[in-house]
Amino acid sequence: MLKVSVCSLGALLFLSFVQAHAAPLNLGSDAATIKSKSKSIEAEYARDIRMQHQSNAFEERPQQGALVIEQGNVEEEEAPVATAPTMRSVPQRSTSSDVIHSIPGAANTYYSGSNGYSYDTTLKMRAERKVGAGVAIGGTLGVAGFNMELNFEEADGVVAGFGTGPGYNTFQVAWKHAFDGDFLAPYTTVGYSRWYNSRGRSSDYENSDILDRVLTESEKKTGRFGTDFVNASAGLQYNQLNGEFAGLSFFGELTGMWEVKRSMILPNGSVGAIYYF
């Protein structure tokens, strides 16, 4: 009996203690408040788990999309992936510079199968085409003559030729200096020529104004003569620098002929053509 009384007294004290501390611990909240708080905690926990999952997915595949955060919700928006164009090696075609360096004299010319040779200036043409051959009408070779030209350097060369006229023959040797130019280029020559006749036709000299003025009376009677001239000329030359006819030239010049025996200066002139190869 005493034991039951002690247990009853203990239970009464415990209930009194609980009731006294129930208000500070707020254990008397109703069921609706507890349910609302539990749902809020659960939603926050679910949102944190979703955000962590999406963040990990974005780090693993950054190129597949971008994160868009709108009104507290996290969504993934896929963006198109730009692929780089495939680079393919294309075979290069031969350029004019490649062709230039594949032939002799590439510093001055180029060669094309359809256009032929091409030169920048007259001197560059002369530097590659060392030999020229052509004809002349009038001048130091008489009525008509044939010339050969040998270019030692770009601007300088030697001219040699022979010609003829009514009742006489001629030959000459001269030094030629050419000036630079595009298609038109001036030049000068200094040389020696000889007009002669060993056939003895006394009347043929009359057809030449120069011989009629320089021959002596004895030479006119016999028809045999040989007279010497020192010549100086200034001319203008047209040079074809490109195309199939590159190297073809036309010239015209004025000449002063100084006859050695009589010390006479006679004016003369000539025109002609020459081809350099």
C-alpha cells in the first residue's frame, strides 16, 4: 500500500512539472502548424537536392546548354552546339612567280605559253637577248644594209654590218649605248664605216650624193675608190617587250658622217628593224 502511494505521488509531481514547462517549450502547438513546417522543410530540402543535381550535370556537359533561373525554379535550356567547319587541304596551283623561277633569267622575265616572254624595260630585254640581227635603209651602210648587234652589257654593245648602193659596197663597226626605257628608248652610236668600189664603173657614184661630194676627181674618172668615215648617231628605238613578238625592234636615227680625207661633215639618216634573240 505504501509502495502504491509513493508511485502515485511521483506521477503527480511529473505531470505538474510537465505542465509547468509546456508553455516555454512550445510543445503544445497544434497539428496544422507542425504539418505546415514539415512540408516547408521537405520542399526546401527537395529544391536543394534538385539544384545540386542540375549543377553537377551542367559541369559535366557545359556545351549542351545553359542554366536559366526564373522565379525560384531552376530549368535547363539546351542551346545549339556550333560545330567547327572541317578544314581540308586544297592543292595549290602554280602561280606566275613559280613559273618565273623555273626558267633561266627569272629575275627579269616570265614565260607564259599563251603570251610569250615579257620584260619590264628595254635594258632587261637586252640583258637576256644578247644578239640582234636586222636591216637598215640609208645611213652609214648606204642604200640598204644588214646589221648584227652583240650586247656585252645591258646598255652597251657592238654593231657590225655591211651594205651596198649603186656602184659601191660598205661595211661598218660601231659602239652602241642604249638608254633605259619602256617601249621607246633612245640610243647613241659611235663608229667607223668605209665606202668602196673596186669594179671601176665610173658613172655609178653620181647616184650617191655623199660620194659625189667626197670623191676626188681622179677617183671619179677611174670609178675605183675607197673613202673612210667616222660616224656619230643619235636614234630612237621602239622595242616590243611582251607577247609573241617580244624582241622585235624598229629604229630611226640621225647620223653625222665625218669624211677623213677631206674633213667634211655630211648629214645622213636611216630607218630599220632588228630582232633580238
